[in-house]
Amino acid sequence: MKETTTEQHIIEAAKKVFIAKGYENATMRDIAKEANVNSAMVHYYFRSKDKLFGIVFDSIGKFFYENVYQIYKEDLDIFEKIRKVVYNRITILIQHPELPSFLVREMFKRPELLEHNYSRQIKESCDVFMLQVEAAMANGRIRKINPMNLFLNIDSLCVFPFHIRPLMQHCSEISEAEFNELMNERCTDVADFIIQSIKL
């Protein structure tokens, strides 16, 4: 039990360090300091920075993506599904606004990260949603649209404000609480906007 607790404690410390500094700038010493243990203990549990980063990246990726992308596979009406996806995506981002920038930054620098297990699950979810969009167009429920563009519209309208959050807060002179309130409003606004843009 003690070993499991120590190992998890180091992983949580590593998340903070990797998110703040990125893979290249983070060191095992930084992680040991954040975890309040010695560097030898970090090496004992994880052997290398690369191995520890892989565990952290998988953990964050699963948390950020799987919860939302699982919805794309659910047996829901397409409009209900869009609302549920938007709500879940924005709600997670309000709680963890730093995650999108971290994931995108690291995937650009290390494309091999795209081969992690959860990325295949994302593809499967997207394929299910694409087929549902095709069926909705064929049934005359929504206008003709490239299914990938619809997917990109949903994701970008949810995620982009969090990428530019510091700029928004600075230029608009709004507090973190005010920013979060605005994002909560977007749970409904974004879903309405997307649905109205495709609905016949």
C-alpha cells in the first residue's frame, strides 16, 4: 500500500511539472522536488523521464479525451449528442484549462505520442459519429456538411477559448471567475449555435 501511494504521489507531482515545463525542460530532479522525495526514489519507481512522461501523458490523454469521445459512441439522437459533448468538454476544461495546450504542444513535438492506446479509441468514436452524421443527412434531418468539419466545429468552439484564456482575461480585464461564468454560458450557446447551423 505504501509503495502504491508513493508511486501515485510521484505521478501526480510529475503531472504538475510536465504541464508547467513540458517534457524537454522538465527534469527528474524537478519532479522529485515537487513530490518531496529524493531523485533516487523517482528513478527507482520509473527508471527514466521518458517512461514517467509516457505514464503521465497517457493518464492526462485518457482523462481529457476518453470521457468526451465515449459520448460519440453512445446511442443518442444527434442533437442530444452534440449538446452532451459540448457540455462535457467545456465542463472538463473549466476544471482543467491547462490540459489542451499541454497535449497539443507535446504531440507536435513528439508525434509518436499519437500512437498511444487512447488515440485509437478516439478514432473509433469519430468513425461512429461520422456515420451518424451521414445518416442524418440522408434522412433529411441536417443539411449537407462534411462530417469532419462538423466534428472540428464542435471541438474548436469548445477548446479555443481556453487556448487564449490569458489573452482574453488580459484584454477584457475579466477575472478567472468571470471567465468561467462565460464558459458555462457557452455550454448552451455553443450547442445551440452548432445545431442551428446544421438543422433543416
